[in-house]
Amino acid sequence: MARAVSGPRSVLRRRPAPTRHPVGADRERRPLPLPLRLLAMLCAFVFMVAFAVVLARLTLQPSPASEALTHTNVHPGRSLRAYLDQPGLRDAAKQIGGNLLLGVPFGVLVPVVAPRTRKILRVLLLTALVMLLVEFAQGAMITGRAFDIDDVILNTTGALIGYLLLGRRLSRAVHARRPRPSN
């Protein structure tokens, strides 16, 4: 004999089986909610503008006192060797470390501000281009400053470090991944 069930009928719903990803496969990452994404992009933009001001002050101010000491360097590694050959390790660390640190904000902020530059190669190319322009401006127009290819290399290396440490993760959190076209 069947029992009468009082109240609304309950419907059993099945959960979909969890999908298993092969080892090493990229899992779909969901970006932050829209208000947080917009806030993150606004903050990144503000920091990028602040960084541009600091970059201009550090690199585009005349230095008449060091005019006799400046020399153009188009040979990669020449300035690095000169820094490391100096007896004062502090000056070498200041020059090399400063140029590395100057590139880090690019690697962190560019992929967040400009989603089309999220790939590592694009970040590096954009950083190298901006730093080349800064170095050309120094060499051509600023008293006591000169073009130095080693500065561009160090700045771009700093951008790589910033991208690998934080920029890639921030970009993934802020921007949705584009779906790959299926064949």
C-alpha cells in the first residue's frame, strides 16, 4: 500500500559530476566581480601615472654637475662592467638595483591597465620601448645625461621580475581569460 505524502513534492536534483582536468591543463579562472575589477584598474592607473611622474623626475632632470662624467653606451654590458669594477660596491648596487627597481612597476601595472599586454612578451616589448624612449630623450635633450643601453636592459629585466612576481597574477584576477577558439 502506498503512503500519502503530505506537503509539496520534493524533487531530487543531481549535481553535475566534477570535471577532472588533466595534469598541467589550465583551469578556467574567474575574474574579480566587476566593481572590484574597476577599482583595481583605477588604482593601477593612478599608480601608473604616479610612476610616470617619478620616472620623469628621476630620469629627465638635468644634471649639469655630471656633464663631464656622462658618456653614451650602446654596447650591452659595458656600463655593468664599469659599475662592478668600481671599488665601492655600494655605488654599483645603487646603479644596478635602482635600474632594476625602476622597471618593476611596469611589469606589475601594465598587464592590469592594458589587458592586451597581458602576455610576457608584450610587457617586455612595451617596457623596452618606453625605456628606449626615455634613454633617447636623456641622451638628446637633457644636460648631464646620456643614452645607456644597459639601463634599458636592467629596466626591462625589472619589468620581467615584476610581471613574474605579481603582474601576471593581478592581471588574471582583474581580467577574464579569453576563450580559445575551438577547432
